[in-house]
Amino acid sequence: MNAAKQDVKDFWNAASCGEELYLASQDEAGYRAEAEARYRLEPYILPFADFESARGKRVLEIGTGLGADHQRFAEAGAKLSGIDLTERAIAHTRQRLAAFGLESDLATGDAENLPFPDNSFDLVYSWGVLHHSPDTRRAIAEAHRVLKPGGEARIMVGQRTIIEYAFEPIRQLRENMRN
């Protein structure tokens, strides 16, 4: 694993996204509260993911994090697999699914080198993960490689907003003043 990827792994292995802010306990109540906070703060996940449309389909989630979306796909009846770069996220997702009596094929792995054959999944889903990869293009190419012909990739990658760009000169000025 190269240094850039190791840095990403180390960062997310310290705490999965939202863990410190929204996960009060690693039981059913804690996971329910975390999901409520997640979908309240990011309500656009629900129509984007369209969990119910995955019923009976082979679904791969790349980057399971704390497992809220993974849980929803499992509850919808997907034939589910999940992969995450960190052991921490996979452990959370396993524990979460066990708390709700759900199952998935989960493994640690690298989005840039998915351990699945070509044309394996009807749906590949990833929310806010692939832009953290040192080689985002390769990760997206891998998502498409494992997608069946006629399948669907639902991939959200982050980007800077116009507000962030507008304030960039001020941030740079402050940084220069500190030095």
C-alpha cells in the first residue's frame, strides 16, 4: 500500500465518518440514533440511494462507514456485499447488522482493486467515499468493472462548493499572515 493510501486508511481507521459526533453507543439504539442524525443532516441520501429499488438485486457498497446505508439496503432485501478500506468500518457494519438481525458479505479491501469478478453486481453504491482515494478515477473504473451490463452505479463524490471557492482568497491571506 502506498503512503497516500496508508494515510487515508489511518485517518478513517482512527474513527469512521460520524462516529465521534453521532454514535453514542454500539447497540441498536445507538445505531438508530446515528442513522436518524445522518438522514436528517443529509436528506438527499434517501432519494439518491433509493434503497427499496435494490430488493432482490446484487448490491455492492464501496465504503460502508458506520453501516447506516448498508443496513437500509439489507432491510430492503438486497443480496448485499460491502467493502471498506478500514477494519474499523467493517467491524461497525458487522456489529450494526448483527444488532438488527441482518446479513451481508463484508470485507476490508481497496476500492482501486476490488476483489470481485467482472460483471458481478446489479448496483454499485458509494456515498462520499471514492474522492478520498488517491486514484479516484481508478476506483470509479473498478466500480464500473464489477457492474453487470445494464446495471446501475450510484456514486456520490464530494466537491468544493462555490462558497468555498469564494472564501479561498481569505483563507490563503489568513494562512500567509500566520507565517
